[in-house]
Amino acid sequence: MTRAIQKQFEMLYASSLAKKMNYDWDIKVPPNEVDWPDLLINPSKDAFGLEVRDFYVDEDRKGSIVKKGESYRQKLLSDLSVKYYKKKSVPILLDIRGPFDKDSVVEILDYLLSTEFQEGSIMEHDISIKGNKTTLFVERLNSSFANYSYWKYMNDTIGWVERIKDEDIEKIVKEKSVNIHRYKKNVNNISLLIVANRINNSGKLLLEKRCNINTYGFNKVFFYMHPLEAIVYESD
């Protein structure tokens, strides 16, 4: 079953796409994911199901190594924020640049807990981990941002953009089409949303050309280079 955080991202991507394309979408979670697609979309007319699939720069049958690294570091950031707010109630925004692993967390936490931050200014601080420099950028937030934890590892957001072609999109469409017949027992029209999350290095993809593709039974295929632009492939 899809993890709760994955479902949140599916909802986020669908909502962001709808806003970008000016679609009138009411997005719902289906009763289950065995006999239903990932999401149910109820526009002003013609409700349909929406499957959602991430697309990564280095994906293969074993998944994306880049994405696994990003997820690992995001987990470290999440754990760091929990430990910080257990000891200190001052809400902060934290950006980290440079080497960052589990050995960094203790040093970073010690700095965050021992330093008084001033609201309205960003403090920059370097720490040394195994001889390597990691830079912290910390901004104190006002009290309305209690337990703010949307902290960022900057190295995961700055990287090269990979070019892909329509054929790369079509391979994913074919792969995702195997369950359409089961979903259509509950909802007649099924579309597919393929997302390259360009905020992170794992999703920095750019479509090189835009031609028609085989949609393999999907009513529409959306390729969304989040949060920049979306390409819509229509069924024949």
C-alpha cells in the first residue's frame, strides 16, 4: 500500500498541476488502491481516475540511487528537527550546504541548541565533519511558525538537467497501463500523471521534443516538470 507521505505528494502534484493548467479539479482519495487508481478527480463534469508516477533521472528496475540518497538525507533532517524542538521552542528555518550524514547531526544539533538566533537575520556558521566543511544558514522565525521543520539540504536542489525524449515517457505509460482494466470497473476514464520534481536533483528532467505517443488506454497523459510546466498527451 502507498505510504501516507507518498499519498500526500500525489495530492500535492495533482493540485499543483490543476493550478498550473487552470483545471477545475476536486481531488479525492479512493476507497483503496487495489481496485482504484491513485486519485479520483471530480471536475465540473466527467469525473475520472488519475494514476501518479514519479520519474527520476537515473531510474532503473532497482529504483533511483539519487532519490534514495535524497530520501535518506530528508529523513536525517526530519529527525534533526524533532530532536531540536524537543529541547528548544524557538522556530527556525535551516538550510545546509556541504557534506551531510548521520555523523553531522550531533554537531549541527549542538550548534542549534547552544546559539541564540535573532529574528529577521540569517546566521551563517561553518562546522567541520571529518575534515570537511558544512555550512549552516539559520533564520529565526516568529512564534507563529511553531515547530517549523521544512528544512533543506541545498546540495540536493542544485544539479544538472537531463534531457529525455517522448519515447522515455511512452515506456512509463506502457508500464503503468497494466492495471487500467481493473480500475475501469470502478471509474470509466483513467489518466496518468508523470511527475519530474525539478526542485530536487533526482527529478531535473527536460523533455527534448514533444510529439504524439501511444497512451496505452489512458485518456490523457500529463508529463509535469514540477513546478515549471506540463505537457499533455491526448489519446487517439
